[in-house]
Amino acid sequence: MALLDIKNLTVNYGGICAVKGVNLSVEEKTIVALLGANGAGKTTILRTVSGLVKASEGEILFGKKNIVGWQPHRVAAAGIAQSPEGRLILSGLTTEENLRVGGYRVGKKELKNNFERVYDLFPVLKERRKQQADTLSGGEQQMLAIGRALMSSPGLLLLDEPSLGLAPLIVREILQTLLKIRSDGTTILMVEQNALQTLKIADYAFVLELGKISASGKARDLLRDDKLVDAYLGGKKQV
């Protein structure tokens, strides 16, 4: 069953059409990857789902509700959380305070459970819970950004470039943690340029080129398509 179903989505920025009639679906309890070069429209799709960007045409069905036109706070309350590109850590707060901000809409018991879940997924955040968030390493800040999004108990987690600027070892650690998050029942839609590593943990993937879907399929099938890898995903040098 599709948790998220995007139909004929078109998004314009002024006179520029950034997303052109995109159709994609995300099944419950899966990891779906949006892949492609810079400027392909990946982040625009996530921001439109979140309500941060207005759709020009099309539908975004979350469950059975069309959420096009919803304000971001209403989208979040419905069960969608985003970990943004660049992390956007609240630098004046501690690690624990950043996480608490993410859980602003849940009750005390759920908040406590969510802290335990995030600290179980990312033990280093527990060690650093009293530390100023802007003094964390890049990898720790990315873990914090993902953890903060999880604090709201989302049904759908949107991740925008979670591996950006991180060392390969940290990237592998974070991607493996995403498998644990999926196994806990959270559905993930993620934007990534680290395509080959992402295809190793994703269930399904869509490749965007200039605002349109140029390829899609099960991640393991795309990973075996040498022509596709060379043409759209940067070749095998990323493996």
C-alpha cells in the first residue's frame, strides 16, 4: 500500500519549471531514493511534500488525503518530518534541546520513548546530549538532524542529502542506521547524490533528470544496470 502517492506534480519557480509532471509512489515501510544531479528537482519535490514550496499542478496523497496547499505545520502534524539539506542545527541549543524541539508536538510519554529510540539509534548523541550542537562533528550533526526529525514520531521521514560532506565510514554508518529506522516501521523518502551506496540500502528508486523521471525501478535492478549507472549515477567509482 502506498503511503505517499505523487501524481502529475509540477512545480514552477517564477518562469522556470523545476519539476515537470512527476509521478511516484512510496510504499509503507520502505526506503525510496530520489537520485540525480544537482538541479534535477529532487529537493524541490521534498520541499513540496513538506509544504515549503507550492505545487503548480498535481496531487500529493499522504494516506488518502491530498496535502497540496497544506501549511508546513499541518503537514508535520499529519506525520511527515524532514531532515533538511545542510542539517540546519539550532546552534544556540544543546544536542538534547535540539531533539526536544523536534518532539514539540508529542506527549510526555511519547517524548521519553522517542529520546530512548534516538539514543539507541545514535549512541553518540546521548554521550553529547549536554554539548552545544554547533560543536558536534559533521557526522554527529547529521545524526542529530535525523534524530530531531524522528522525535515527532513521523510515519514518513524525508531525508535531503544525509551523506553530504561526510567521510565514507560515517556515510556507511548512517545508511545502515536507516535500515534500522525502516525496520522500526518508519517509511523513508530520501534525496541523495551518493547514488550507488544509496541503492544498496533502498528498496526502490527514481532517477530525476531536469525535473522529470528518467528511470525507476527496484534498487537492486538499477544497481545492476551498467548503462544507467554510467549515464545517470556517476559510474562505478562511487562503489
